[in-house]
Amino acid sequence: MTETEKLFNYRSGDVAKLLGISKSKVLDLVTKDKLKYEEQTEGQQYVFRPKNIEAYLKTLREKGKTEVRIISLLNIKGGVGKSSLVIFLATILRKMGFSVLVVDIDKQCNVTEFILGDKAPTSKQPYIKNIFRQDDLSIEEIIYRGRDGLDIIPANINLARIETVDLGDFTLFDDYVKENLLHKYDYVLIDNPTSLNDMVKAVLISTDYVIPAVIPARWSLDGFDFLEETINTLNRQYKMRRETMILGTICNMLTVKKSRKHMKKNEQALMMLKDSGEVPYDFETAVPNTTSYAQVIENEESILEANIETKYKKILVDLAFEIIERIHDIEKELRKKPA
């Protein structure tokens, strides 16, 4: 077993975190033969692999007992590595055993080109614009299968021609989700452009959780108040499956130093803002600034197969776990509230 594969070897506690249930519930599912395991250790502990998680979740989706979580990665400012994070997180979530759809509404098409390569659609083939135009296309026609088992609704450079058009009906994407995606995927990750145009707002309406990506520079926080204001306005105007909320902020491209006095000025400033509580930079797992991640994107490699240190892959696995656990914690609290 490779070092990468070992990152996806799960014990009962790990599975409990992935599924948002108790450890005793995991053991109960095993006893009832509803959740398969790979092996038992000498200490009688169960060992699970992603295929076991995948099979269990597939059964739940087929029975309509699970709903998709839609996550938008967004920052009005560019240069924060948002598209790379979408690629990495989608790949990790899929490897964990989840069914994942990526939606690209960024005219830059970076995520589309990475996942589909030379299979990326031309302007005459179906892509995200067809949903907003309400074209009569089946879900099979507009969703493409790409690398690492990822499905994607792709973008095309011609998206720039329609992104500023007044959509009129902002619920178009949400209608599509309800009709086609609700019980088909566990997670949908959306790569948004650096704006809050009508298309982004339409996607935000159906988004459950927004994750802003920032870097250790004050300018990457510009527009955060505007983003929060826009989300609050959309929540008041539209009653969807649930309110859109900011899940937490990921700090990307962090240069790790041994002590604060050695940090660059802007890194130190961001850390001070975090400590003061003025910035919702609250995911414990920060993504370091390393050439390893850049090379993966530049070489169009899978993060799973890339010849980089395992610790950099583990950081992404840890971040995925943290995101999943936070979602489960929020949803448990929401279930306690009266309807």
C-alpha cells in the first residue's frame, strides 16, 4: 500500500466523522451488514476503505435518504488560488468515497481545462450556459466525466459573453439542482469568478455553504463585507432549501515561519486580525505556499498521483475532514431547531 493510499485507510472514528454519525452507529451499521469493512485488526478494530464508504452512500442516495451539499468557493479578489482549491478538494472528497460534481462558472475555465483536458467543450457543445438559457438538454448531455472520477458541468471562454446578462429569474440554477442533482451527488463544488454578477448570485441562491479563500495579504479581504451583505440580501429575498451561510475562510498560500517575528508584514497583519476575531479565518488547516501544489497544476497531474511529499497531500485530507465535520456540526444544530 502506497503512502497516499494509507491516508484513506479509515477506522470507525474516521467513518463517523465522514458520515456525521456516532461511532456506535458505525458499529451498528457494520453489525447489520449495511456498511462493509475491508478487514479487522488483531485488536478487532474495523478498517474501512473509500469503496466501503462509496457503496454505503450510493445505497442512501438511491433510497433518497441523503441530500447534496453545495459549496461555493468564492472571493471577489483574484490571485488567491481559489480554482486550485476547488480541484484539490473535489479530488480528495471523491477519493474519500463521496460522489462529487464540480461546477465551473468562471470564464477563465481553469478548473474545466484541468479536469477535462482536451475533452473540454467547445462553444458549440453543452456547458454551464445551457442551464441559464433553459435549453432542453438532459443531465447526461451537460455533465462530463473527467479525471479522478470527477463529474463536471464545465465552463467555456464564451461565458464572458453572457455573464453580465440580467438573468431575470435568479432561481434557474436552484430549479436545476432540485430536478437533477438533489440525490445524485454528495457534494457539489462550484468555482466562481472574481465578481458578484447575476450568474454568481443565481448560484449563491442554491449554495448551502460559501468558503472564501484568502491569502496572507490584507487586499485579499477586500470586498468581504460586500459578499456577506449580498448573501444576506439573497437569503431575505429568496427562500430556498436552506439559507446560504459562510462556512469558514481558508487561508491559502501561507508561508510558514518558525516565529511571528520572521513573518512578512502582511502575513503578520493577517494573523493579528485572526487573533482579534475580525476575520472569519477559522479553519485550523491552512494550505501552505509550496511549489509542490503549483507543479501539480502546471503539470496537469492528479494530486493523488503526483510525486510530492505525502505531508502536502495529508494537509488537503485534513482540510477536507475539517470541512465535512463543520458541515455535520451545523446540520445537527439546524435539526434541533423547530420547523
